Amino acid sequence: MLRLYLRSLFAPPVSEPPPEPDPRALDELARALAQRARHRLGRSLAIRQVDAGSCNGCELEIHALDSAVYALERHGIRFVASPKHADVLLVTGPVTRNMAFALQRAFDCTPPPRWVVAAGDCACGCGVFAPSYALAGEDGAVERVIPVDLHIRGCPPTPLDLLRGLLALLEAADGRIAPAAGVPPRTG
Amino acid sequence: MDPLLSRLAGLSPEPDHRPWPRYRVDVGLWLRLREDLAAGRLDLLAEFAEPEEVHAVLFRPSPPGLAVASLPCPDGRFPALAALHLPAVRFERAIRDLVGLEPEGLPDRRPWLDHGRWPLTRPLASAPGPAADAADYPFLPVEGEGLHQIPVGPIHAGIIEPGHFRFTAAGETVVRLEERLGWVHKGIEARLRGTGIDDAARIVARVSGDSTVAWSWAFARAVEAACGVEPPPRAEWLRALLLELERLANHIGDIGAICNDAAFRLIHAHCGILRERVRRATAELTGHRFAMDRVVPGGVRIDPDAAALARLRRLADELGPAFEEIVAAYDDTPSLLDRTAGTGRLDPALARRFAAGGHVGRASGRAFDSRAQLAPSPYDALGFSPALREAGDVDARVWVRIDEVRESLRLIAAILDGLPGGPVRVEVPRRAGCGLGIAESFRGEVLVWLRLDAEGRVVRCHPRDPSWLQWPLLEAAIEGNIVADFPLCNKSFNCSYSGHDL
């Protein structure tokens, strides 16, 4: 066991260099963020993850983000336990009808300024489970229940996809990008 | 004594059901099978229904035997197996909710998956009913001096799936846990009806995304059985390779997460690094970090070259020593063992009664692993030996995972050393038939029952996650433990919400 302790203390970090923020996500966010909101956050984002119906695939990749390899916290991004402490709701779906009210309540508990990220194809309304009687609005897109500021596609999105999207959110919140006009939202 | 065969011996099996027989039974025989279940002579692996018929998948532990018993229900009712065999309670509550058949004598008639929020009722019935009002869900009454209740969920504090837990505690001690599930019900079974095999494969692959290879393999086996084709040997070996990589990633992740729930972050951090290496190796081999949609009916969609296999072989060699350091850290830390040893003990008798699969059953002495008993190809050629522990506590479930990681590493090396050549996929003909497919996910055996029409479209597909039979046991295992140990117990079970809620 001593070896593991010593290695943990003295080995160089395993965390890898972060990716560039996703430019498409930056475009989408530039429209979503008001100037006023940007200065509130500084370089810190608190995320409350909500599984609103996922197959658990997206959750595994979100967990990977928290590992030493991706080391999300070095960017000032951390997961919090309560929506009341959160700036961002990171929602995976498809949003089921059974979970829609809980998602709405989590959103209502999140103090503004707040952002909603729909993570994964299902949350973006184009997953394999749609259409179904059991999904909010039949397709389970997060927009059917609460407004969405950023879409991260993938089945599941890789940790790098997620990190690119979240870094874009951080940059946008930091006021480092100007609002762009006329970029259609990236959905479907 | 051979109750399964002796009960069903006089009958001739339905001609279109493979590889295990399906018998159409009358009410008298159904009731006698129910007695066999209640007496522990048979295990109930699954129970589900079509609009006209209820099916029970029955397993005889020794010698291993499996059969499906189907009871026609012309007047929409059937005698509840749960009247004598409690593991059937949730299956039959779900049958009421989804198909609308009435299990007579069901001891718990509250809805289960239907929370009253759908635009219809009985979605799998021939004629679904109108929407119902969302009624308050009556939790079981609890009486006693000084008891208090703690409701948790459906949204939990961590990054996990949603479910509701209602704890009743006396001081710090849990006297009852009642689960309420169904939150992530996506309507998978209704969605599957009428889909072609390719679309159905993609949906079943996501019943529980963490065990996607196992689900894809079970579905592929069901299709191959129904259509009467055999996958090529190279495909079977590659499937086993992907399944063992999936088991490695999940078990290593779980070991770390269990230690994390006992506030020991170092092991969690190292397990996170190892798991990421497995995910990346999987991505390198298959182009997807979970190998989603790579196992398909007829074979696999990958055919790695010698260089890719050699890289994976080197990784398998490196992972072993790194993992043993983690095991040593676990085993040498008394403050950690103090949290896991003796905590959340599951009585072996209950594990047997509920036919609990995976680490839940194998940590409580139930020597069942479908890789050994029901779906041995290609494991019989690899000299597979299942893990088994008796203590039934969190520590035993950690050790089953440790044993299985070691065995998976050995299996991966053996597969890579002996991988046969040849094609990786055969054509699957379109034809009508019924098939049952089983594969051993990291969580336990996943089971897919499938009925195809002559165009190769799904008439009915029922994916049964092992969690159906494990969730009720968590309620038993937590009794008498302190509330603060629940995350530890829950993580050591690691049941699927999505796979259960469907």
C-alpha cells in the first residue's frame, strides 16, 4: 500500500491538457448569455447534474470528467449537491413524463442567473427512445420542460465533448466572447 | 428429483421457441409451478406478459435447466405467482401497469411503473386505456415510538440515476427502507414493437447504458435463436472480449465509488484512472468508448488487426499490477474495512430465494454465473471460474468484484492469445420465431425474450435487467444499518434504475 501512497504523492499529475472550447457551443452561448450575467460568475461554475430519464451512459461519462484524467475542478467547474447552489443544470434525458415535474422543480430551485445544458442525444430530443408515450412531449427533449442554453450531442457525449461544451460556457460566462447574432440553435 | 422436467414432461414444447423450450401450461400446472417456486425447487428469472398470455422464465439450479411457462389468460386474469413467491411482486405490479392483466391474489396492488403521468394506461394492452389521474402513492404504514421518516429522491445528491427511497429510522438506525421506482420509465417495450432488428438492437443496447455490450449480446442471441443462425466463432470470442472490457471498467469504477462513499478518495482516484484506460482501449478497439452497437445480431461490427490486439494485450498485462496495488490499499486500510465489513449484510437464503444474480448473489453464496451455467460459449473454451463469497456484506461484494476483475484480466489475455480467425458476421435471415438470449453483464445476467414476425419485425421484446431481483434485496440488506451507510450499501449493490424502469 505504501507504494500507492508514495506514487500518489510524488508522481506527476495524470491530468491531460484541456481541449479548446467548442466554437459552435460558443456561438450558441453568446446568444444565451446576457452581459449582466457574465460578470457574476468569474471563473467558476457550479453544476447540478439531473438525470431526467437517461440510460446511465451519459452519467458514466460525466463521472469520467470528475476523474484525475480530466480533472474538471482545475477549470473552476465543480458538481454541487443542491440546485440552490448551482449556476448550471446539466440535464441528461430523455426527460420522462414521470421525471418532468422533478426537473421543473430543480430548475425552479436554481437561482438566476442560471443556464441549462442538455447533454446527450436523448436530452437534445434525438435519442433512440423517441417517440414514446412515456417521454415529455413524446421526444423527451429538455426544451419540452425547461429552456435550454447549450446542447451537447453524442450517445453518450465523450468526456472531451462535455468538457469542450462546459469550457465554452465558462468562457462565455467570463465575458470573453461577444454576443453573436443570427446563428441558429444547434438542435436535432 | 427433476421438478421442472417432471412437471412439464408430458407436454410438447412450442415449436418456434429457441434455444430453451417454451411450454403452454394450464392453470393447474401454473399453480404447481408456483409451489415449486415457493419451495425453492425453481428460481423465477423473469415474468412478463403479452395481451393474451403471461410468461414465466423458470430456472432449475441443479443441474442447470431453463424453460418458459406460458399461461393463456383469455379473461384477462391469472393466478399471481407472488401470492406464494414474493420475488414476483414487482414483476406482477408491472404487468398490471403495462399490459393490464390482473394477477389474482397479488399481495401488493399499488401501481409500480405507472405514476399516473402518462397520456394513457396499459400501454402494452391490445387497447390501451384512457389517462388516469396522478394519485398520491400510499407508502407502507409504519408505526412505533420515536420513528421518523427520511424521504430521498427522485433526484439524488450525486451524479446517479433517479429513484425514491423512503427511510424509516429509529435514531440513526434504519428500521425500514421502501423503494419507489419507475421514474425513468421510457416506454422501451412499447417503443420496440414493430421495429426492425437493427433499430431494436440500438434500443436494447441502451436499456442500461453501462452494460451496453451485455444487452447487445443478449439481444443478438435472442435474434440468432429465433432465426436459427449461429454467429462465427471469431465473433463469439470478440463479444466475450468486449464484455470483459465492459466488466473491467464497471467493476473498477464501482470499487472506487464504494471506497469514495466510505470517504476514502485515494482508491477512487486511482480506480478512475484505470477505468479511463479501459475506456480508451475500448475506444481504440471499437471506435466507441463503451463499444455501443458493436455487437449485432449475426456477429460483431469490428474486426481488429493484429497490431490493435497486441496493444490491448500489453494493456491487459499492465493493468494487473496496477490493480493489485489498489487491492492492497483496500485490504491494508482498517478504517476503510471498518466501514465495509459487516455492513449491509444480505442473508444468503434471501439471495437464493430471489435468484439474485451478479455480485449481489455471488457475495451471498449463490453460485450462479450465466457464463458458467446458461451461456457458456466461448467461456467453456477459456477455463472460466466464477467468483463466490459467503459473507454477504459490502466487503464481500467488493471482493467478488476484485475476484472478477482478476478473472476478466485473465480471460482477456486468454481471448487475445487464442482468438480464432475467420468471418466476424453472418447474414440473419428474416423469419418468424421466438428467442431467448442471456448474457452476463457486470451486474448479473441480462435476459432478452423476443418474438419476431415473418418480416423480421419485433412483435414483442422483453428485456429483463438483473436489478429486478436485486432492488428488493437492498431493502432487506439495509435494515438495522445506520442511515449514513446507505450510500455505501446502495453503491455496493449498484442496481440499475434505467434497466429496471424500462
